[in-house]
Amino acid sequence: MDADPNNHDPISRLSQIDLSRLPPGGGDAFNRLIFEKSPYLLQHAENPLDWYPWGEDAFERARREDKPVFLSIGYSSCHWCHVMAHESFEDPEVAEVLNRHFICIKVDREERPDIDETYMTVCQMLTGSGGWPLTLLLAPDGKPFFAATYLPKQSRGGAMGLIDLAQRVSALWQSDRKRITEAGEQIHQSLLHLDQGEGREAALEPSSLEVARSHFERVYDAQHGGFGRAPKFPTAHNLSLLLRIGRRFDDTKAREMALHTLKRMRMGGLFDQIGFGFHRYSVDERWRVPHFEKMLYDQAMAALAYLDAWQSTGDFFYGRTAGEILDYVARNLKHSEGAFCCGEDADSEGAEGTFYLWSQAEIEAILGAEQGGIFCRAYSVSEEGNFEGKNILHLESDRAQLAQDLALPQEKLDDLLEDARRRLLAVRERRVRPHRDDKVLAGWNGLIIAALARGGALLENAELVSHAAQAADFILDRLRDEQGRLLRRYREGEAAIPAFLEDYSFLVFGLTELYQAAFNPGFLTAALDLNREMLRLFSDDSGDLYDTGADAEIVLRRGRSLHDGALPSGSSVAVLNLLRLARLSGEIELEERFANMGAQMVK
């Protein structure tokens, strides 16, 4: 097995290139993405496609040459983004067709959530679903007229392939332009209508929580935990909500739904049983088979939910899990300059999950027959495997039950399994690691600062609080422009992109948690200052918050994300921040603003 990650990491290879010697278009070997900082864009810098990064240069050329725009949006740790890249974007035949008929733009959704949210909304409006890679066709004015997610190179199984789509749209662009432009205008008007909504007086009432609780109960999986059918996402902030509903209303069912889900997630293959941390989601209903990428924001929200569960129950199973998650973050996602990186890829050595999979023979060779046999029984390891001939480690029963089945004292079994885990981790560290997306995002760091600070305080671990403080200092010092305005992304010495609402609200949340853990008044002052700047940049006359600042680029519309998704919305965290900052600082006007914004969000 090749243990040199540079042989499998295009970013490492590209970092050795002297960019000053390349022409503006990138040259014969590279396209314009070679000049970008985003790891995702750099992964496509050697594609034969004539990619542009998002910007006026691309749209000006589209207008000048009278061509539609092919827009592709993804992120560096996305498995299906890699699949489409290998099948199509690295293929000369696809490149010839797209380069001839389109101006091609590639966007990192993590750098530009505004672009992603706008065009993902279009995809959901047109197709009823969404995902990444996200594929759009636009007129030169940016208005979309076609949306899809992953597309194969050639048509198959009733699904149109990328080459057929490009050729048909090119013909339509020449023969029936009016039809395309009218479709784009209708879609644009529908987008604008989504943001308008009629305002009315409302109030935050317990009934809103009861509606949410009823929704979760309707879709709850009582056997395996979680909500709905596969695929299942952690959405840990929903579990924290259920724990709070359970406490406020003495609701045993709400509490049970959250705790059972948290337990099953930790026992399943969704959790990395060897190196800790959660994968992004489970492709099955039992939490056994994950989509293997690990995202910083998932670790933050999961850690907070497990801490909530520990406080709610006193069962240290949940507190220990929170500590394990934060151990993974500090060990594998911490940037050399103190903040935290975005996440790790699903793929390594050209396949999904390779880094995390084990054979029974390999485990027994490392641990020996006796310890290996017990470990394999505990983690459901078999000769035939449970994933493409290998094993994803997971627990079918908890350790107390296993100790009883094996007639071993609980403490002895725990020591045996922990020793085995450490030995297997040491071996796994010699494998080719998945690519790490090493850019730093202000908002995602805000979430992990909150988790580390709260975890450090509750687990009495000063090192976790120190990690949070280092990250906070880095963001406040390095992710600012010359006027002090918060920026979203940092990589290789460059901070760029005006921060969005979620960056401000998540960072304020993190700083507020850090103040309560470290009692350093500087963090409270910074939170209050950023909160004031957030209200100035993102508020409208009604009290709502836009996702994009008044001083930033507007992509078709400013957008308002009032509903929580994989992450809490920037608006919902902003409302919570207002209440907490009001109580911590004594600034009564913040509590008044909390009441007004809360009413807007439940209207």
C-alpha cells in the first residue's frame, strides 16, 4: 500500500507550481482555476475544460460570444462530485463539447453559500430535489433555465447524459432563444417571490414547539432511531431541540426520541469507531453504512447535542462521546495556525471509504486471535464483510450487554477494546489518508468554538477551551479586511470573500460560549461588536435578516434562510444570540430585537 499521500493528492502537487510563470488563462496544462485558493477548485485545475471561477470575466465572455453558461457547484470532500469529475470533467470528449458551446464556471459551495443556495433553490423548484454536484445552465445574465445534480457522461437508463444535454441545449440556444430566456425570467421571478412573503404580527408561543415535536414523532424510527427513511442525516440540532422540549414540558417521548437516536448513531458505522468523529450521513436506515466524508460542522453540532444529552441524563455515555468527537477534531482538523479546517474527503486511493474499512484477517493479525476475536465480535466483523467485502465497524449491542454475553467484567472488556482501538488506530495512521480540505471558514469555526468551549467547561478539560480560544483569536485577527469587516475564508495566507449572515451569527454564538467557559471579557466584547455589525449589514426594514450583506455581491437575490437544514439557519442562531447577549450584557434593546425577530420568523 502506497503511504505517500502526495501521490494521490492533486492539491499537494499543484502547490509546487510557480504560478507567476503561468499566463492568465492557466496555460496548456492548467485552466484558470490554478490561480484559486479553494481546494475544490484546485482539484479541477488540470481538467481539459476551460473553467472560470465565478466572476464577471466569465459572464462578460458569455455575453461577448453569445453563449450560455455551464455552472457546476460542489465541494472538495463530495464523493459524487469526484465521480462526475472523473467521468466527465477529466474527459477530452466532454471538454470539447462544453468548451465549444458554453462558458464553464466552477464554484466551491463552501466558499460561496450564497451562489449555492440560490441555484440549489432553483434545482429544488424545477426537480423537487437537490444535491451535489449541482449542475445549472444559465443565460449570460445569470438567470437559470435548467437544473440537475449528478449527470453521467452518456445518456443511460432514461437519464440524459451530459454530452446529449449540451448538444441539445446548444441547438435550442440557436433555434429558440426566446423560449430559454422566458423560462429564465419566470424562474427568476419565482425566486424573488420566495423572499417577499406577507408580514404580519406574530409571537413566539409554546404551540410552535408542540408543532415541531409532533412532526418529529410522526416520522420517528422507533427501532433504529432517527427520522424518516434512508438516507439518514444526523441533524443534531434537532435532537438538542427535542431534549429541550422534553425538559420544558416534561415530555418523556421527546426525550426518548433524542436519546435513542444519539445512542444508535454512536453505535453505528456513521461513527468512526477507531478514530472517532461522525461521517456526514448514513445511506441505510440502521446507521451502518455511512457516506464517509467528515465535515467540521457535523462534529460541532453533534458534540453539542451529546453534551446536552449528558446534562439531561447524567449518563456519561453521552459526555464521553462528546469528548471523543472533540478529540478527533483537535487531532485531525486543527489548522497549523490555530483554527480548524473544513473536513476530510470520503475517498482515498481512488475509492470511497478505503481508509476506514477492515478485513477480519487484518484485525486478527494485528491483535492476535484472542483479543482480535473479542474485538470482531464486539464490532460485528466477519470474513465476508458488510461493505464491498470489507467491514465497517459498528456495535450491535452496547458494551454492558457484550460483557454479560462474554462473561467478562465490564472494566476488563472496556480496557481490552480500548487497547485494541489504539493499536488499530496506529496501523490505520500508516494508510493513505483522505484528502483534508484545509481552508478555514469563519462560520464553521464559530460552531466548533462553541462546542469546544462548552465541552471544555462541562468535561473539565482546559485544553479544549484553549483550542477554542486559539481558533477565536485566529478568526478575529486574520479574517478581517482593512476596514475590520469579517471575511469568510482563509487559506494559505489569504483571507477573502465578505462573510455571510451565518458566519456572523455562528461566530457570535461561539464567542458567547467561549466567554462563559473562559470568563475572558474580551470574547464577550467581540461578540457584541460583531452582533452590532451583523444587524447593520444584514437587517431590512421589517426586522428580518438577509443571508448576504448590503455591501456584498447579490446573486439574483439576497435570500433569506429562515428554516434550519443540515445546519441551523443564520437567522435562527442570530435570534438565540440576541437573547443570550441581552442577558449577559444587560443591553435591553437586544432583548427587544430578539422578540421582534422571533415574531418575524414564526409568521
